[in-house]
Amino acid sequence: MKKPKTARLVDYSKIKFRVKKSMRYDDVGDYFDSTIISYDMKNPIFNNGIMLHEFIEYTLIRSAGIPVSMIDAFDNNDTAQDRYPEQYKLYCKYHRMANNIERHFIENMGIDWKEYQKAVYSVEVKLRPTKKKISKKQNKSWKVR
């Protein structure tokens, strides 16, 4: 039996937004377990831009029925893109859409987009120790914020 479309909705009443000093991956944004996370950029506008991006991306992948675990696989496993090409194509589309909104927000706040990107890509992200070995995100360079 097919799940109802409402099962793919994000329950916004349960969403939490967090700024963290360490991350699961070498990236400034993440989402899992109804939590949207920004690495602590020491700048509330940057943190908000990152969380906005992650929130939009998370909402869109959930609405498409793509599990977060598959997004993690795309970011950490070079073969996942080939195994799930349709979902990967959608993920890339939603990522670009989130980038566009993030850029509008950052520019509305009076910050130059290129300066913001420079800060996002130059920050040394502290990785959270894990029980399970997780590799660094492979595609950080294409995650243009």
C-alpha cells in the first residue's frame, strides 16, 4: 500500500533550528531528525542564511519522498548517484533552488554574495566525533551557497 502524500510533509511544529560548534560532515549546513543545523559561523546572518538553505532543501526532499539517508549517501558515497539517478537529479535541483533563495536573503541583508561564499568555504569545520566512521562530504565544492 502506498503511503499518503501527507506522510511526506514536514511537521513544522516539530522543526528545531540549531547552531553547532561541530558537525557530522565537513559542511556548514545539515539536517536530520527534524533538526536544521548551521555550523557556528560567528555571524547570525550567515547562520540564518545557512539554515534557510537547509530548511528549503529538507522540505523539498521530504516532499519528494527522498529520505535524508539517501542525501547523506549522495554526499558521502561516489556510487550513490549512479544507483539513484532520478533522486539525485531532484536533490541537485532542490539544492540549486535553496541556493537561489539563500542568495536573495544574504543580499537583502546587505552582504556581498561572493564574500559570504568565501566565508562559508574557508571556515574550518570541526567534525563531531562519531561511533561510526563517516567520511567527509565529497561534493563540498559543488555546494555553492
